[in-house]
Amino acid sequence: MTALKPISSDLPAIMREIGEAARQAALVLAHASAGAKTRALAAAAKAIRERRSEILAANARDLDEAGRAKLSAALVDRLMLDETRAEGIAAGLEAVAAFPDPVGAVMAKWTQPNGLEISRVRTPLGVVGIIYESRPNVTADAGGLCLRAGNAAILRGGSESFHSSTAIVACLHQGLAAANLPRAAVQLVPTRDRAAVGIMLGMSEFIDIIVPRGGRSLIERVQAESRIPVIAHLEGNCHVYVDRGADLEKALAIAVNAKMRRVSVCGAAETLLVDRAIAEKALPPILRALAAKGCEIRGDQSVRALHSGAKLATEQDWRTEYLDAIIAVRIVDGVEQAIGHINTYGSHHTDAIVTEDNVAAEKFLDEVDSAIVLLNASTQFADGGEFGMGAEIGISTNKLHARGPVGAEQLTSFKYVVRGTGQVRP
């Protein structure tokens, strides 16, 4: 495993050195061939598999520290790697390697009456700074996606996953070396010192975009302090609405999966809304199934009348991203009120309707103001890999520059290429 570079007491100088190296690497990557980037990603995936025991040993150190720090079960679940998740990291890099290279793609092309030929062409962003918490797989996803899009990456991972991320970056470096690409294309900030985050947020001469991925406090800090444009996802306060036109078997399966498949992911449903017209029939079996899986139910008075084990929900429950086996449940008077609830309390992340009524479905899909809206599918599909994008850095709730899953294509900008034959402007 690659040893960490010793940290001097002059952290600003270290961060500046990282920034300068990233800027130089970005110049090389901007003109690297698609084949070279593909070879780097494939070699990194191979290294993940070959060095899996090192990665899992590093993760065991992180988990041991997490246990002593008494981190929540949700954070530990995000942090934990096993054989299956390690293989998922390698497979994710291979998926990114197989994704079409976005750099140089012609987005549009036209000819003006004066004969000028104009093309809009995808280009890398440059240097992307990613600040994230807990999940070591983000290290590989972020590094791999930035590489695919021709960007250099500066990764500031969570202190909880420090050892795991260090081991994973060593594999990414192995892949870069195999393709003769600069090691500084992917750099991990080699310290847990939180001051490094503040320094990164001011490095506008080196970093072109900041992507934070984590809890509300991290996102709000980055948005408040950054001197660099931010692609942010604030929270995943996601909803499932069961409409009066729902197939009840689908509704039960979707509601349980959306909440309980993995409660710690940002696409987990936090609120269940049910149309009053079918609540007496539809809601009890759904709540029994959730409770049987250990989910705590918090509902309004109408919900408590149908499920005696429900706790009384407060106004704050409608606004809460639990990331835990807890769900808020409300009975609403049709699709209009469901849309109103979601647009008022939701985080504009991912929301789903279960219905066979096309009119209600199209109204929901059109009027819910979220990055991802689904019909008859679990909110847990809110994932770049599930969208066929290879992987993602996160789900952006921004409306500029990217919205929804942030994959390789979303990590590009564009320029206009104009070809003339001697034209001058009158």
C-alpha cells in the first residue's frame, strides 16, 4: 500500500502543492485519449480486486475506530466494506470505463447564413474538488468519474473512512500508472484535519468545481463558505405517494423496498403518503410489513387510527431525513394534496407515485419539483449506476449546473468551435 506523504505543520502549503499538481494533471487529462482513460480505469478495477485484502484490512481499522467513537448504525453501514461491496467498487470502475467518453462529443452543430459552421463541443471542467463523508466507495466513484470526464480530482474524504480511502486511492494510482497518466490526476487530501476543508473552499485558483456529499451540516458549510461554484445535494427527504388508482400489491412492495432496502442511502423513502380514498384498505398491510422489518411508524391521527403501533408525527417529521428505520406517514386527499406536501416539505431529491391512473401519474410527474420523479418504482433507484450512467458522485438537487445523478457527462462543460472561410463582421 502506498504510504501517506508526511504532513508538515504548514497545511496551506500542502494544499497549495496539491492544487498546483492537480492543475498540471488536468492539462494532461484534457487531451488524453479515450483509450488511455479506459485503460487506467480497467487497471484500477483490476487493482481493487488484487488488493482487496488490503482494502478490507484498512476498512476494518476504520470500523474499529467507528465503534470506539460510537458512530450511528447508519454511518457504520455507509462505512462498511465486505467482499460484495469491494467487488461492487471494482465493477463500478469497469462500468465507468465502458461508458462512452463524453469529452469531444459534439452536442449540436449548425451553419449560419454567412457560412460560419458552429459546433458546441463537450470539454472537461478542469479540477473537481469532492468533499464527502463516510462512504469509501465514493473515493473510487469520484476518482473514476472525474478521470472519465478528463478532470483531475482532489478528494477530501471523511475522517471515518480515512484508511479505506487511502487504500482505494492507491489502486487508482496503480491504474493511472498503467496508462501513463499523471498520478496527480487523483489525489486524496492526506490529513483528517478539518482545516483542510476550509482551505479547499478558498482554492479558486486551482479548483473549478466543488462537489460536497454528506449531511446537512457539511453541505450548508460548503455552500456558505465556498468561493468556488458548488454542485450540491442537500438532503434526500424522499416520498412515496400511493394514489387511489394504485395496484395495492405494487404499492406494498414499492413502499417497503423504498424505505427498508437500505435505510442509510439518500434515495430511501422518509415519508409515505396515502390517498384517503383507499387508506383503510391499502395502509394497514403496508404498515404491518414495515413494522415486521423493524421500521418505526410515525403518523398523523388518521394513521394512528389504522395502526395502533404508530407514534404521533410532529411537523418536524415531515421535514426529516431519518437515514434510519423510521418513516413518517400521512393520509392525504388525493394527488393534489400529495404534490403540495412534497413540494412544501421535500428536499427536491426523489419522489415516487404508485398508480395505474395515467392522469394522476402525469400530473404528479409534471408538478413535483424534484430532480428525480418515478412512476410505479422504488425511490431506491435514485442512483447513477441504475440510470445506466456507470456511477455517480451524487444526486444533485441544484438546477445549475447539473441536476439528478452526477455522472461523467455531468462533469463536463462545453465550448463553441466556429469554423469560417474568411468571414468578417460588417
